[in-house]
Amino acid sequence: MTKYPQDLLMTNQALLILIIQFLVIIQLYLTVRLFARYAGGKWKSPAVLWIINIVFLAVFLILPEITLQGIYGDDLFRLSNVRIWHPDRIWTLPERETFEFRSVQKDFGAPWIMRLNSHGIRNKEVPCRPGELRVLIMGDSWVFGWGVDEQQAYPAVLEKLLRQKLNCPVHVINGGSPGYSSSQVFSLLKDLNGIYKPHLVILAAYGNELEGVVLARKNRFKFIQAITGLLSKSRLHMFIWRYIHRNNPADEVTASINEMTAITKDNEARMMEYCKENGILFELLSTKFQEGTEINNNIISFREPVGSPESGGYYKLWLKLPGSKYDMELDKVHPGPEGHMIIAGELLKFTTETGILNRAINKMKKETGR
């Protein structure tokens, strides 16, 4: 039976085993040192004492790793069935796995499938070939398409629309991850940029900043960040971290709206600068849901220029979605299939009218020498 964190934290058996091991190791160490003290001769030489110290230190560090591997295997690093520990992002999604979910809303009880590729994102495998336009959309569960099938999420819908409009191969890569804060999105962006080399990055706004607060506070202390990185593969470190935090460290955090807003704005600026430094075009999308209205064509949107294109600036699209909870929502948070179609359509219109799409195409053509 797989032992995920809820099983791990509901029992103290592993902790008891580790405590007994530590006590036995300490008792043996004291016994050997006492023997060396009274045995005399070579036993009292500094070299022998150093060897004793090193051997017991190695046993002290290695034996718990072996024990925890035997009890939990690699499942110790899984925060749940769909979350794996990550030193820079707290958690990440597993690679090459498929899960089936049912929506919370009884009206949308049909199952939907989550398929993750070799890089742990909800997207098919995408080759980086010249002459193919690559658009990377980063964000949280709205981008991910929580509650709808992969082809219904707006990155996939936008890819279809772009392929119909353009005379070239197009890949719109779904870089969304459910529950991610702006700090986690930024970390994932750097990983996915190295993999997919996108011509355009669209950053979708989010509302999950508590884990961003955890990361921001940790990153203020560089030595803690360095130690955490060194110990990220240690099962003993992971066991202690999981036991202290029990479930999700963000559950224990309180933060003001001002602190979360400041973190969001800081990360947006850092992502924009990162894209600029790496020669990637950048756009920001903010979606707001308007409750209590029916589906209609009254999309409320406006474009906010932030700097000029010549200076590396970008446009910010504010999009307020109309809709009722049955037509647009699956769980009073996420849009349904029609909502994703609206977002994709507005994004196509937005990127076309602002010229960002043509700029991305020109960037792609320059790579091929056309």
C-alpha cells in the first residue's frame, strides 16, 4: 500500500524507529569512546579517535536514509498523489502520469483526465524545431484547465485558433499548474524556457499567493535557501520537514493583502525582466469572473500598455468574464468549456490587435533565416 503524507503523518511508527536508532547509535558511540579511553595504546591516538568519529557520523547520517527508503521509498517525496516535493517550488507535478477526477459540481459530474508529459505539465510532447511558433502560457489552475479536458483548456483552444489563422505550425504550451503562486510560476518559467525556447510568453494572473509568501520569506535568508538546496534529496530532511509542516506550509501562514500584492507585482516585474534578458516576448493576462450574469457577448476588456514595445514593455489585458455558475463555472472558481473558449478568443484578438503575434512570428522567422 502506498504511504503518502496523510498516512505518514497519521502514524508515529517511522519517527519512533528513527528515535530508537539514534539512541542506539549514540549509546554505541559512547561505549566505543569509553573503551578507547581506558584501553590505552593505539586506541588513544588522535588518528583512531578521528576514525571512530567519522565512522559513527556516517552511520548517524546514512542509517536513517536507508530506514526511510525501506519504509516509504520515493513516496516520501510525494506531498499527495499528484504533488511531489520540489526544493524551489515546495511542490511540483509528477512526470508521465495520468489521473482521473470528477468535478465538485453535481451538474458537471463527468470525469475529466489529467495527463502530464515528461516535464510534468499538461501538454503533449513538443519538439523545438525551427519554423514552428511556440507560445508558452504560464499561470495557475485557470491555465491548467482544472475541471475540463486537456483540449478544452484555453491554451489548447488558442492553439487551434492560431493554426487556423496562421500559415505555419503553432504550439501553445500549457504551463499552468493548479494552486501555483507567482513565485512558483516564475521558477517553473525558467525551467520551461530552457526546454521549449518559446517565442512568446503569456503570463496569466493568479490568486494563490500564500505559498509565494512562504517562498519569499525563506528566500530572504540566503543561508537557509542554500542549506535547503543541499538537503533537498535527503530523506531524513524531508521526513522532518513533512512532520513539522504536517500538510501544506501555506496553511500555517497568514499574510496581508498588501504583502501578497507586493510579492505578485515584484514577481511580475522579475518575469518581465527575465523574458527581456532572454529575448522572449512577454504579455500579461488578468482574468476576473463576474458572477450572476448569463452568457452573452458583453465581454468587458481593456488593454493597459506598460512601457513601450521599443523599451521592452508589454500590454496587460484585463478580461472580465460574463457567465452563470452553470454555464461558466465548475466549482464557483474555474471556468467551464465555454469560458475557456471566451478566454482563447479574446487572447487571439488581443495578441493580433496589439501586434504581439506578428512580432512573435517575426522572431520565429529570424531563427530560420527567412
